[in-house]
Amino acid sequence: MEKNLSDALGIELEILEDGYVRAKMPVDERTRQPFGYLHGGASVALAETVASVGAYHLLDKEKEICFGMEINANHIRAKKDGVVTAEANILHRGRTTQVWDIKIKDEEERLICVSRCTVAVVQKDKTSG
């Protein structure tokens, strides 16, 4: 498999079930902003990763593909080191969209970031061009 953003950020998938995903990410030199705290963009990348993995898991892989369509995030607490864990739960599973709720927490279960991601489900023959 090709290297991707998840590899670069050290994201590790822990649980993948229908409608639920859990993954962890280190807070280290790969994921910190210049002032030494977890970068908000790294949190958003983690959130979109778990939503997209969860969405893809639910697709008919022969006929469908998915793409992140919209994401928002509220950064609640700063973090300097350690590990954060993202848990994604599906809120809506439609024919052409899925909506996922993502909570990112630290080792003490304190909320670091909350996010919602909408994923577009597209027929593979409509993605060319």
C-alpha cells in the first residue's frame, strides 16, 4: 500500500466496525505546531481520516468511492505530548452522503477536539473527468 498522510502523522487504526472507528495519533514533532502544541490541522486530519475510513468500510467497493465533502472542528483543549484518540460514530448513512461525529480525547478522556465530517458517496463511473 502507498504511503499517505496517515503514515506521515503516525495515525494507527485500532477498531473498525460498521458505523464506528477508533484510531490514535501521537502528539510529537510530526503533529505539533511551531509553539509546541498539537496542531489543529493534525486534529482535523485525524478526524477526517477516521470518518473516511468508516465511510469507506460501509461502501460497495466495486461500485462506490467516497470523498470528504465538509468538515468542521472545535479545538477544546491544548496538548503538548502523548497520544490522542479519535472515536467516530456515524450519525447519518444516506445513499449519497454520510455524516460522522468525531471526538478526539487525551489519555485521561479529556476532550481535545470535537468534529463533524460529511462524506460524499460517489458512483465510481461518475468520478472521471
